[in-house]
Amino acid sequence: MTDLDWVVAARRAGQLAPAGPSGTRVQLRGVVESLRRSAQRAPALVGEITGLEAAARAAGEMPVYVVDRPRWSEANTQIFRALLEDSLPEGSRSSARVAAEEMGLLLALLSSRVLGQFDPFSTEQRLLLVAPNIVSIERELDLDVMDFRLWVSLHEQTHAVQFAAAPWLAGHLAEHIAAMGARLAEPEDGSERLRAALDALIDVIRQRTAGADLLHSLLSEDEQRELDRVIAVMSLLEGHADVVMDEVGPARLPSVRRIRASFEKRRDGAGPFDLVVRRILGMDAKIAQYRNGAAFVRGVLEAVGHPGLNAVWAEPANLPTQEEIARPELWVSRVHG
């Protein structure tokens, strides 16, 4: 087991994360309270749309934390530790310190971009809403704040409903992630993997490849196939959440269409530096997960509706493959005949 200092990683992330929007104590308290109300309201709407009403009630009982960027980073060091610590290689104290500093830098970069996160891997499954980032986007895009906060909560609470509907899913994902971490840590081909990663990083910076290719460059063909299975599941989860948050409709979320249009434009309209960072962090791949997964979900809904789609939460064998994400009719044929 590595002696990577997770406390150092969290502290460094908190030190490097850019400051969020300013506000008075009363204003900040109002943001926190309104985000909590939105998070409490969202599960029932998700259950109404998807038909997963029992799972929605269970999701409504899960804790909600409205956090700042340092607290989000600290929470994610706990997640990484739970998933990866046993698979990380032994190393010197100095190398462990460097690894902690590098993780802190990575989390600092991400901490200003994440609006919310459902954490299924902690002892208590929990929802994190990153208040400064939500407020920053509201101001940047001039959005209706109450609509936008509910919209964000709908996405994250859909994830809570997914994991409540499929209690096996967190363990299934954790097992695959930990196995991939162990393979990456194997020492015998570490130098070759490092050289491949450096070559891929140059390609990313020159915008010749996407960030996802950086990770693929570290993997054997068998490992790439394993990664593709994980990506397919993540595409399902993200796409399903995107579809649900938009299906609430103008009756409940009057400005939902404007929010979606503004948000999609922002996803696409990054400057040169942000594009490089996004590629290195794999954020372009994340955006593709939203869009590919949403297309899969809509294709399944057209064929079998929400009751048919909900078969995906029954057992691991019903999860889509990457090929099925691209061709939802294949999933419908395999699962429903």
C-alpha cells in the first residue's frame, strides 16, 4: 500500500483552487438554503419521470452537502483513497509527497468546473453541490437562479436514484476501477507506459488527440476493452441524467430550454487555454459521455419507454456495451428480444 499523503493532496487542492464569487454572509446562507431545497425537491420529480419511485424515495433520504471548492477536493481525496489506495505501488516518502502534490493540482483544476457530484462510494452515499461554481455559472449566463439550481439538482439526484435502483452498481464500478488502477501500477512495463503517456500528452496539447486517448495510451488492448466497458456505463449514467433533467419541462422549470441552450453553448465555447486543460483532464470525453449517453437513452425511450429502459438497473448483464451506446436498437433487441 502506498504512503501517499491524502491530507497533503486535499490541502494543496484547497490552496490552489481559485476563489469563488463573493457575497455577504446572508447571501451565502441563502444560496446554501436554496440549493438544499432544490436537492430535496428533485428526487420526487425524477421518480415521477422515470417510474423509479421507490428508488427516488430512497435517494431523498441520502445526505446533501453544499460545499466550497476545498471541501469538494477533500471529499474527492476520500473517494480516490477508497477506490485506489490498495492498488497504488509502494514508493519512497518523497515520491509519495510528489504524487500528493500532483493530485492536489489535478483536484484544484477540477474544483472550479464541477457543479455537483453524487458520491456512491462513501460509507454514506451522498450528494455534493459546489455552491461557488453554481453561482458563477448563474451569473456568467444570466440564468434564473431557482430554475438553474433545481436543474443541477435534478441531474445529480438522478444519479442518486440510479444507484438506489441498482444497489449492486457502486460495487460493480468500484471493482472495475480498482482493477484498472492495479494494472496501471504494475511495475514491469511502467517505463513504456510513461513514454506512451508523454507522447500522448504532447498530442493532446497540440490538439491532435482527445484527452481520452491519453488514458488509452497507458493500456493494453485487453485493458482498453475493460475501459470501454466502464465508459459505456458512465455514458449511460450521464446521458440518463441529462435526459431526465430536461424532461421536467417548462411547467415545472419555466426556463429549462434557455438553460439547456446556454449550457450547451458554454460547453462548446471554450478558449484555447481551457481547451488544452479540458483535453488533458479528459473533459472533452466527459462531454461526449453526456451526448452519446443521452442519444442512447432517447433511442431506448422511443422503443420501449421508461419501463423498458429501467431493465438496465436490474443486473450487470443488462448494462449497455459501447457498441450498444452507439446503436440503442442492439440493446433493446438483446435485453427485450
